[in-house]
Amino acid sequence: MNEPDTYITTSIPYVNAAPHVGFALELVQGDAYARHFRLLGRNVRFQCGTDDNSLKNVRSAEAASVPVADFVNANADRFERLGTRLDISNDEFVRTSRDPRHVACVHALWNACADNGDLYRKAYEGLYCVGCEQFYEASDLVDGCCPEHRVPLELVREENWFFRLSRHGNRLLHLIETNELKIVPPHRRNEVLALVRRGLDDISVSRSAERARGWGVPVPDGDEVVYVWFDALANYLTGLGYGTDHELFDRYWTTSGERTHVVGKGISKFHAIYWPAILLSAGLPPPSSITVHGYVTVDGRKIGKSAGNGIDPDDIIKAYGTPDALRYYLLRHVRSGEDGDFSAERLEAAWTGELGGQLGNLANRVLALVSSAFGGVVPPLQESDFTEEAARLPAKVTQAFDAYELHVGLADIFALVGEANRRFAKRAPWADAKALLGDLTPTERKETGERLGACLAEQVYGLAVIARCLLPFLPRSAAALHSRLGVEVPDVYSAPLVVDGVRTASDTVLFPRRVPGQADELSG
């Protein structure tokens, strides 16, 4: 059976400041899924981007006394570079202020909603949070402040275009209850269901050009600016050519494939309620799934650009010389759908103790013995309970992805690493290797060599399976381990895996120790 075409996106962040490690979580989760789906044999299109048109970008530019376009471009460049530095495998990067397709896409979506009778004019007064880019009811506030940013809100009085969100409540409820629109983890789905069941109010989808400082996508045939969330959500169609060239759009959105958004919990309402309602109004299919992650925290506080506790992921990448230290920490030590705390000390412990001490040390010891005892060539593999256990690992990792438990997938991988280490220590192959250097009878030499060869071959096989399963999580380190094992990086999990007779290399260290004290520099 052919695997479905799969379209996966991250959300697009505001570019009012430099990226922090909290957004890196979303990038590496989305990338892990994209790589995993490709290894299942799917045709995947993966898109990232930046939300350039928010009011908070404008105000940050004004505060910095920098022209808005220059300010936005500089920070958007940093977000795009971060993707490259993190080995994010996106096929498309949409910048909403610069992509020539975006205005056409937003206008096409706007006109489709208007043609369906879902846009109308209304005078409105409400409390607005620039940080969230949304209006709040008084009942939603905490001590009179935004529940997300804990700052006072602005009173806004305007006559705007409104979208008839209330018209689509029943259809949204059906989509979510039947899992036609799947929201994971389950408690995020329950939160969205509660909001929809409470009843949906119509939403403003434009703002005055004066309040927007003229920045953003203009309303078609009007003198206002499209509300930033209507504008930003449309980016998922911009990269597919909606409104300009429908070839990719028809393949990845309107056909029977999967359409998945990876987003943070703070914007789940916009993606699980506003966005599918807009699409329904426009006569387009809604997303098939929305995957909602938590926040990265420091000492229990959400990392945020405005909170002043941001940690630059690029500093971490530079300190370790690879993105895989950060990727590993975020994917294993932050539970996929929950908040997770970050510390430089725990990052260092994960790198040194888990990646280096468990996996790297095992690979070094195994390959050194293969080199010294067999000239670097792997002996014939014999089936054992260990090789059977290793062969089951890809299915376990797939189950973890299916359940949105990427941390469990990595735990399963390292459970096999642990078993391999225990088996290696119990069999003590170095003793057989030493014995082969001494005086043995021909029979003893044959038996000792066969025992040593069987031990090392199954270890190489286990390491090869581990390397394969690590490809979605740690692509650079997994490729390096494949190279040391003399095994080609596969296109799919199901590719044949042969280690008999391959030539290994033992001259490089996978996870080198860093200079003492470098971890402390990441805390500031």
C-alpha cells in the first residue's frame, strides 16, 4: 500500500526579537516528524517560516528606532539561519512580509470567505493584548491582566471586518469529536472541545491601517490591514501556491493525504478553532491533525522574548559543535506534549552521560575490538535474542511517534543501548581478544574467535539499528555512526540491514567531551 502524501508545518513565530530555545523545541519536533515520515516511505513536504506582520514587530522596531522592514528582515534572517543550524529539513520557508505569493494567498482566502457570506462590518470595542495579538473578554483576565503575559491590556475601539466564527461551531465540534480533525495530546483536545461547546463569538479579521502603522497585508479593495492571525494562518497555504499556482496545493492539501500542524499550546485555539473555520468557510479541507507541544521553562517560568530569560540556541550549538546536543535534550528530556525545564547542567549531563557515556562509549569499545581482532571487518552475524530485540526497535519508535511521545521513542532507543552495554560487559569480549594473542590450540582458537566474532557482530548490528532509529532525532550523529559502522544511511526504515563483512572505522569519537566550564556559559 502506498504511503499518503504528508504536509507538515511548524507555526510561524513573531520576529520582534531573536529566537530562543523555546522555539527550537517546535522546530526539532516538527523536523523529527518530517524525517520519520520520510523513513516510512512517505512523500513529505515540510514548511517553516516567520510571522512578519504582527503589531508587536512594529512596536519593537519603533522602540529600537529601526525601520520596520529592516528590523523584521534582520530578525527573520536569524530565525531562518536557526533552522539551518539545527539541521531542520524544511522544504519551504515562508516570510510573510517578503514572499511574493503571500498577499495573493491571503486575498484569495479572504475573498473565498467573503463569497460565502462570512465577512461583515461591525463597530467594536475590546481589550487587546499586543503580545498575544488577540482580544480578551474580561472574564479571561488574571488580576485584570493578560493570562499569558501578565500585562495590562489595551482598550481598542474600531470598526472592523468580522468573520462569522459562530456559524461554524457545530461543524467544528463534529470534526473534533470524530477525530476528522485530530488534536493531540488528548488534554489539549479536551481544552479545545470545551471552548467550542461554550459557544463561539465572531472575530475581528481586520485592523485600522493607522493602528497597524500601515504594516501588513492590505484588505482587498479596502483601506485597512488584514488581522495578523488571518494573515499568518494563511502562510500554510502560501507555501503550497494557493492563489497563485495550485499544483502543490492540490497535491498536499486538497487530496487525501495528511495535513499536520505542530504548534505551541499558547496558540492552539487559533489553529484548532479559527483556522479550520476559515478553511471551511473558504470551501477548503481543514487540517487532519494538530500536534500541540508545551513550553520550555527556566526555573519553572516560560522562556519568552519579553520575559528576558531567553537562551540563544545558537550559543548551545556553538558550544557543542553540533545541533544534536540541543536536539537530544529537547526531544528526550522535554515530554512531547508538556512543559519542560531547561538547564545547562542537565544538558551537559545528557551529552556526557547519555550520548557520550552510554552510546558513544559503547561504539568506541565495540569498533576498537573489531579493528584489533578482525582488521575492522565485521564477522558473520548470528541470530540471537539480542538481534531479535534490536529488530523490534523501529516498530517501537514508530509507536512513539504515533502516540506523540518522542521522548518515549528515545527512551526505547536508549533502553537498547543499555541492554547492549550490559550484554557487552557480561560477555567481556576483550578477554577473548586478548586470549587470541596467546598460545591456544587450533580448536581453542577457532572457538574463541567464533565466540568473539558473534559477540561483536551482534553489537555492530544493534548499533546499526540504533543509528537507523536515531535518524529522525539526531540526523548528524546518526549519519556519523552509520559511517563508522560502514553501513549506508537508508532512505526508509525497512531497507535491508546487512553488517556481515562491512568495513568499520574506529578513528573518531562520536560525542567528544567539552572543555570544563563551557556549560556554565550557557546559563546566562
